[in-house]
Amino acid sequence: MPLPETTTRAALLILLCSVPVLAQNRLEFDSGTRPDGPLPALQVSPSPRSKSVMLAILGSLVLPGLGEYYAGSFETTGKYALTAEGAIWVTYSAFRFHGDWVRGDARSFATDRAGVSLSGKDAQFEVDLGNFLTTDEYNEAKLRNRETHLMYTDPSDRWEWSSEADRQRFKDERIRSDRIYETSKFVIAAAVVNRIVSAFSAGKAASAYNRAARARFSFNMEYVPEVGLPRSEGAILRLGVTF
């Protein structure tokens, strides 16, 4: 004995709501009187894909703002992280340029006032150049301290300042340039912090997106009477669920 049509439809509705594919897809259940019979129609369409939290974090570690763009929060947080990143690198470049300019000016001054060539010389040579008036004075100090291995014997290493004031000026400018370079390292630290903050924000945004996607639920029921045809009244039931 065939089951009543209403019972059949209720059973199909319960079955469809228990199908595991609901966890990942959007289902539309359309039941009603159709020309080819009262069979239900089932349509499955993918729900919005989730965002990878790890990908969002990695994106912002590479470039602040990139992870937020992927997670859909660029306008709220990502644009500020990207702007900060640009400002940080402009500031860093400015510090490096200023340090190079001060150091280059000091070297030119040493060449003119101490008669020394700094081409190929290391940083320690510049320190010694600023601390002693002449090469002989430096070598005598090393000889007294029994540090003969540190003495300058090559003719290209010789220098002699024209005055004590010139030596002190070079020393001050060299120290000033070193301080500028040291300050630029703090700017690099700011870039690291900006990446960490941006990565945290991107990961949080991706997680929020995924929670919102899992929480979506929609239900719509529509009754459509078909007037004028015997036994042709029907109901169209549409159910949309997204987890």
C-alpha cells in the first residue's frame, strides 16, 4: 500500500536534513506538484569556502596588509598595516642615507686634513684615525702595550692630522654617523613588530570569517496554489542551510 504523499514528503525532508553533505554545502529542497509527478527536486551548491588562518598569517608576515586582504578585512585593519610598512621603510631609507652622507663627509675631511686614503680601510682603522694625531703616535702606544701585531707598517696606512681640532671633528662626525646607523636598527625592529601585529589581525579576521560562514542559516517556505486544475494544488518548500 503506497504511503500518502504528505508522509512521503515529510520523510524526504527529514532524510535530506540528515545528509552529511550539509556540513559543507548549501542544499535547496524543492517539493511541489510538477508536470512529471510530485517528486522532490534536490539542488546542491557549494557554500562559501573557508579562509586558511595559516595562509592569512603567512601573508601578513611577508607583507603587512596582505593577510588582511585575503581574510577580507583590508579596509578595516589591513590598509593601516600596509601604510605603516611603507612609512617604516621610508624612514629607514632616510636614516641610512643620512648616515652615509655624514660618514662620507667625514672621510673626505680626513683625506684633506690628515693626508690619508680610506679606500679599502675597515671600521677599526677609522676609529684609530680619530683617536690619534699621527700614525707614529698610534704605533708608539701599541708598542708600549706590547701589541705590536696591531701596529700600522704599510705606507698607505700613514696619517698626520693638521691640528687637534681637525682630529676631534673627524672623530665626532664618525661617532655621529654610527649613532644614525644604530637608530636605523630600531626602525627595523618596528617593521618586525608591524608584521607580528598584522599577522595576528589577519589570523583573527580569517577565524571570524570562518565562524560567520559556519553560522549561516536560511529558511524559506512558499506555498503556491494552482487554481482551476483538479487535484493540482501543491506547495513549494525551499530550504537553504549553510554550516
